[in-house]
Amino acid sequence: MMTINLKKIAQELSPKFEENAEHLDENDEFAAANYAGLREHGVFAALVPTKYGGGGATHSQMCTFVRTIAHVCPSTALSLSMHQHLVSAAVFNDAAGRPGKKLLEKVAGGDIVLVSTGANDWLESNGTAIQVNGGYEVTTVKPFASGSPDGDLLITSCAYDDPEEGPQVLHFPVPLKADGISFLNDWKTVGMRATGSQTLKLNSVFVPDESIVLRRPRSGFHPVYGVILGVALPLIMSAYTGVAEAAANIARNKAAARSGDPVTPFLVGEMENLLTTAQLAHSDMVRIANDLRFEPSIELASQMLVRKTICANSVIATCEKAMEAVGGAGFFRGLGLERRLRDAHAGQFHPLPEKRQHLFTGRLSMGLSPVSDTVKS
């Protein structure tokens, strides 16, 4: 089987994605047609190794693809990155001899869409799991379920109070059509409006024992997050780096008409420095991920988190400086710059937000555990 040509697919799909982006944003509408195009071209299975029926693309190639389509539809790029980071984790685990093959074959066989709830599932997770015959009944609320309007399989977690081992977290997949799952249709936001990142409510959803892929203590840093952060953050920040590049392109074009203004070149120069900072931080994240050939560790997790903060802040600053360089024209929605500025601000909310990253990295640098070992009540 030939490796998928993501560059060619991006060139083909980008004009279609760009054509509808403004309408999706203005109407808080999920990018369903874009997802259909991605399915048609096998993009959801692109990272699955060819031996399992997938496209055989590398992690870095997918980062480039996400970054490219973010120029025209940031929401599609971001929601795609959420699916792809779950696939990447499965690829990484399979290569390391851990479970992953079954999920990869499922993605390749049906080109299914995976939905994560990672933004609300940092170490402690939430919800309640009750042990029943053959499994657990899970009740929880999970926001930020990107791609869920067209999703097939939810990859999530839930807190579980084990009577013998104490507070635990259970990780598991569950079909989005399972009894007890409801979609709250509450994704009405400042930016990234077409990601479909609505809240999901799970009410006594049955999860069989065999579906529990990981059971871990609810406190402390678990090694699984060394993998998750290593594969996920470069993909997620690919979308935001693409947003900054698109904003800078708009600003350059508009600023050319203001070349007689002595201040404008200074503003554009500032913008270029900020954009370069974002690009450098992102490129280094991709380098560290090394096409999923990295050794997961707390130290690597911290390196990724530091670069995520630098990238996210620089993306926002780039878009703000682009707006300043363009002047009043940038305030008009038709130019597309204010939409990029709104989209850029979502980057700060992905794990970990800046001050929590400072705490994580600072504690680690001081020789302490990067997170508290105490579970919040």
C-alpha cells in the first residue's frame, strides 16, 4: 500500500475549506462538510501504519498538514488534531509493544473519528464510576469534545473511588452512540467555533471491564502523560501556528498599501519577530517528538509544556500585532483577521494553561514532584 500524500490532499481541500470558513464561524456551525472531505481522502486513517491498512504518514507530516489547513479553516485543523493525537498515541504504544493495534485497525477499517476530552481530563479527571457486574456505570460531564458531531468513538476517563486502593482514574473508549450519552450542543464560543467541541454528558453509561485500557492512581504524574503530551501538543499547536501564519499573511498584504506610513514597517517587523518565535517553539516541539521516536518522561513533558506556552503566547501576540499593523481595516470581519485573532486565544486553554505550566516546570526544576500528590476534594 502506498503512503498517503497529505501535501496533495491539503492543496485539493484547502480552497473548499476556505470558501465556507466565514459562514461556519458566523453561524456556530460544525465543519461537517470539511470532515466529509477528510473522510473521503482517508485523512483520519493517515497516521495508521500501512501494515494495519492505514495511510502510513508520519507524525511530522500530519503536523504540517494540520498547520497548512489551519491557514484556511483553523477549526477543522484543531478538531482534526484532537483525533490525530489519539491515533498517534496508539501508534506510539503499538511500536513499544503496548496495546494500540486494535484501535489502529478499527480506525483504518472504518476511517472512524476519535473524540477526546483531554482538556478536562488532566491528571485527576472527574465524574463517578460505580462497579457493576461485568464493568462500570459511568456518570460524568465532559466538555471540549472536539469533532463530536461527526465522531464515532469517545476516548475518555472517569474518576473511580476504589474501596481497597483508594482514588483511581479509569481510561476507556466508548461508542458515541452508547446508551446514556447525550450531546449538550453548547459550543457557542469566542473562537474556534466550527470545531463542534460541545459538552458530552454520560449518564450511567456501561463500560465493560475489557474496555478499561488503563487504571491509575488519581494523584501524581503518571507516565502515560509523558506519551500524551509528547504526541498531542505538537499536533495541537500546529493548528495555532497556522492561525498566526495566516494572520501575518493578511497583515503583510494590507500593510503594503500603507508603506508610506513611517510606523507600519516597525509594526510589521515586530509581528515577524513574534511569528518567528511561535514557529521556532512549534518546530522544536515537532523535533522533540521525533516522529514518535522519543523516550517519554516527566522532563520531556515539561519541555513540551514550556514550548506550548511560548508558542501559544506568541501566536496570540502575532495576531494582535497583525491587527495593529493593519489598522482600522483589521476590525472589519470581512478581512478575516479578527477571526484569526479570536481563534488564536483558544490556544491558552489547552493543557497546561500558562501559570499551571510555570508551576509544573518550576517544581520539577526545584527537584520536586511536578504535581501535588494530593487529590482535590
